[in-house]
Amino acid sequence: MSTNKKRSEWTDTYAFVPNNMGQPKCLVCNENFKNDKKSNIERYFLSKHDSFGKTSPAGNERKTAVAELIRKFQQSISKFNNWLHSASNLIAAGFIVSHEIMKSGKPSTGGEYIKKCFIGMSEHLFSEFKNKTEIINKIKDIPLSATTVRDRAVRMAKNVTEQQFSDLRSLPVFSLACDELCDVKNIAQLTLMGRYVSTTGVHEELLDLLPLKIEINQVMALVVKIINKIIASALNHRQFRVLLDEVNARYKELLMFNNVHWLSRGAVLKRFTDCFEPIRDFLTNKGINNPELCDDMWL
């Protein structure tokens, strides 16, 4: 079987295409392979992408799904390629370095450090080249300042976001997962994760990271203070539970707030509001004054 025919079979059956180095690349998960044996390609597809195989059976349905994968893949790299070829090779080199810096989680100031190392190595790597000076000058001209690296990162991040929302807009359904934790400055952060299945496979993407408003933290501070006042004392706790029972409250207990547990903030606030009248009456009878509980704006 010829190489071209073999690669056509990979594409139609296993959703694999040759990458820019001629090696197999999976269109479903973008994984690259060095080994181009059919048995390895087939085993990987059946073990990793069984759901894709079931939703797009072999034949015309598979070919249609693969064609859509190819279209999405080409679309995803078109902007990056446009940037690379829009001006000069220097800009292309700058984008590639910026991309690697962001992938490794290094600061944007790393661009100048990389350039300095590259220039130092070039003195030896190209020592026998007649155009050594020209090569080194070319390296020096690569735009890798911290500002430039940040700009490149922002443009690439926007492209990724556009791809995410393009996928989400084209889907009939998708699921959202929310999580909430406090950062090192004790500011609550709400994490939004999107999970969906598209023609390119199963995705679980970080959609946004939202700091919760300071006002919510202030409200929670008072709510936690009141709950601790009631529950921390065995006598107060027992008397409050008796009060809840006497007024036939929906709940017979308050919830403690935990900074670590997933979205415990919402559960604590809901229980507090459901028991609000008994809480206010109990504190009044105990002579504990919290003017916020009578403030309509706070409520």
C-alpha cells in the first residue's frame, strides 16, 4: 500500500493526519506520534476515542465527522499562521518564543533572557559560518521585550477564547461546573469550567476566574461571626435548637462555614436566611446587638 493511500485510510478511519514533520497526528486530541504503525494507531484510537467511534460509525458518518475535525483544526491554526506570516520571520520567531514562555508558566521578562542565551550560544554554534555576524544580528533583532511577550500572549489567549466560545455556540447542550476557593490574599475566586462534546472530542475548559465581590466577604464575615456565637457555646446552641423546634422551623440546625469545601458559602447563606427570624429573635433575647440584621440595605 502506498504511503498516500495509507495516510488516507488513517484519516478516514482513525482521524489521523500527517503533521508538518510527516508523523501521525490525532485530530481528536491533537496528540502526535513518532511511530506510524497501523496497529499502534488503531489501538490508540480504540482505547482513547471509543466514544467518538460510537457517535461517528465507520463509513460516511465517520468521513463527515473527520472532515469537520479537519476544518476545525485548520481554523484553529489559521490565525496563528497569519500572525507568523504577516510580517517577517522575526515576528514569527517572537511568537514561537512567547508561546513557549507562556506554556512553561514563566514571566514575560524571560524573552530577553532567552535572547541573551541564544546570542551567547550562537558565538560558538555558528563560529565556522561565514555569515555568523548576520545570524547573530538577526537574533538580536527578534522582538522579545516583556511588553512584546505580553502582547503576544494576550493575542494568542484571545484566539483560544474565540475557539472555545465558537464551539460552545455551536452546541445544543453543555455543562458548567463551579468551584470556589480563597486565594493567598483570602479573596474568594469563582472558577467556571465548561464541559462539552464536539466533533473534536471531549473538552473540559477553564472559561473564567471571577473574584467575588468584597461586599460578599463582608456579609459572610458577620454571618460566620453570628453562627459561631450561637454554636460555639453549648448552652446557646442547645437553647437555639429548642427555639427552632418551638417555631417549627424548616431546619433544626445551622451550618458551619468551611473555606475549603466546594461552594459551602452558598449553603451556609441559604440556611442562615431560612432561619433568619429565629436567629434575630434569639440574639435580641440574649442582648446581642447586630444592627445590620435590621438594616434593609444589608439584608
